[in-house]
Amino acid sequence: MTPIEDIKQEMKKYEQTREDFYSLFDNQLPKDKNSLFDFSNNPKLDAKEVYEHFFKLDYQARKLRGLLIEARDIKVG
């Protein structure tokens, strides 16, 4: 696979992971009149579940970051 194909594949995984992360909130939090998540009633969220989704999102972002740096031959540090 070419570097661009790798990036496209990982980008799709990132988008799906991001969608899954926000679905957690969509399913458990009401939205206010501006369609923003409404935390005003101090909803109870499962911290472990939130962390698991965040960790997957962060991992995928770091993986994608590495591929982009490599593909563009960016010198970091």
C-alpha cells in the first residue's frame, strides 16, 4: 500500500472512531436549543466508558499523525 492509501485507510478508521465517541454522548446527553450537549443537570456518565472511547480516538489520532509526518517527511524535534 502507498503512504497515501495508508493515510486514507487510517483516516476512515479515525472518522469512525470519532463518530463512535460522539454517539456515546448523543445517546446519553440531551442537547440544548443550540444543539450543544447540555451538561447543566450534571448527567452521570460512565467514566470508564468515556475513557475507553477517548483512548481509541486519541490512539487513532496519534497513529494518523505519525503517518502524515512520515508521508510529508516532516522533521519533528
